[in-house]
Amino acid sequence: MTFIQSLNAAWTNNNSLLCVGIDPDPTKFPAHLKGRADAIYEFCKGIADATADLVCCFKPQIAYFAAQRAEDQLEALIAHIHATHPGIPVILDAKRGDIGSTAEQYAVEIFERYQADAITVNPYMGRDSVDPYLTYPDKGVILLCRTSNPGGSDLQFLEVGTAQHPEKLYERVARLVASEWNSTGQCALVVGATFPAEIARVREIVGDLPLLVPGIGAQGGDVEATVQAGRTARGTGLMINSSRAILYAGARENSGEDYADAARRVAQETRDTINRYR
């Protein structure tokens, strides 16, 4: 199946719009994993196995693996998810953005080396910087549009339209992706939960295009406002990401080796909270 087909199936089969972000920080791992050469893989595998039936996708952040020289553990994690939880897509959050042959190599890295089902991409170098990822028609290409960080407004809220047709930069990105760049039907957009009004505006522009929505949980985004602003008429269309609140529930509870059970409880609570507003 393609990324979009897998995502649609997971929305239905798991009754979930929850995306679990996988950002491994070894300083927060339970004591029994600290010092192990494979600690990152084992920690993340435990989280994935405990929550796979509660999510529509997983989203490992590549920097957390690369900073620890753990790219091989990232490869192993994605392979494990595919083998053990088939049908749950994996988005590699890499935010790549470059042109020409460099972008082609990034596409090889993400889709062939890591075997990710989708990638996050920075669109601000234009269409030709996105094209290499679109040559993999079964993969997802998720473009930054309106990000959840406060500084995103420095550029994304700039006026780029005319007096007769005002348009902010994030709106231009949404329109371009939905109307021109998504010719293969594999695109989605990143829109932060900290800006529900902008989520609603993007949904108005792009129709049923999937939205990856970071910013709930530790970043303080409002779940009800996010769902009501971004859901489609079918009650889907969203991948609502929560990372630290789920990953490190065990650390907050001092649950030790039961960290995955603690993560599952918070993931289920989060999924059920999201579903109340669908």
C-alpha cells in the first residue's frame, strides 16, 4: 500500500488520529536500559510495541538518533515496526530541504536506507527541491506549512499576496501543495496545534489533504480546538503528534521497567481525548 492508503487504513482500523513521536533522550531512559549499546532501539521498540494499536502512525525524529550515533538503531526500529506492526506507517521527521542531486541523495537516504514511509520536507527552496521525493510514488511527502514554534511567524505569516488578493506565506504554501505539487497524490502538510485558526484556514484551502499536527501535550496545543479546526467531514485527515508526554510517562511515574505500560496508558488517554471531539 502507499503511505496515504496505509494512513487511511490506520485511521479506520485503530480508530485513531494519534501519531506518537519517537524522540529518544537517553538521559530519560529507565535505569535498566542505561549504558546498554542498544538502549535507544530497545526503548523505542518498547514504546512502539506498547502503542501500535492506538496510533495512526509513528514519527521518529532523526536528530535524536544521529546525535547519539544510533542511525543503525533507527534502521532496526523502522524494520521492526514494519515487520511487527504492518500497516502502521512510519514518518521520518528529517525536515530535509535542498536542491538537485543533494535532494536526490536525501530521498535515497530516507526511503531506501531507512525504508521510511514518509518524510517531512522544508518547501522554502521551491518545487524542484521537492521533486526528488515525489519520484517515490508509494511514499508520503509532508511539507512544512505553519509550524508550531513561536518563531514560525517570522516568515510564515508574511504577506505575499496583493491588496486585492491578500495571502500569507503559509497560505501560499498550502495552496501550491494542494493545487500544483500534489500531482501524484502523496503530499501532506505540517500545521502546528498551537495555531488552531491557521489549521482551520489550511483545511479550508487544501480540502481533505492530510495534516500532520505537532504541538499537543508538552507544547500546550489544545486538543479540542485542533480536532475541530482540522478534521475532515469524515472525521479523519489529521495525524496529531504527541512525543514527550507519551515517551516519558514512565519517568514521571518512576515506573522503571514498566515504562512502556505507562506510555500506553497516556497514549490511550490521548487517543480517546482526540476521539471525543471527532
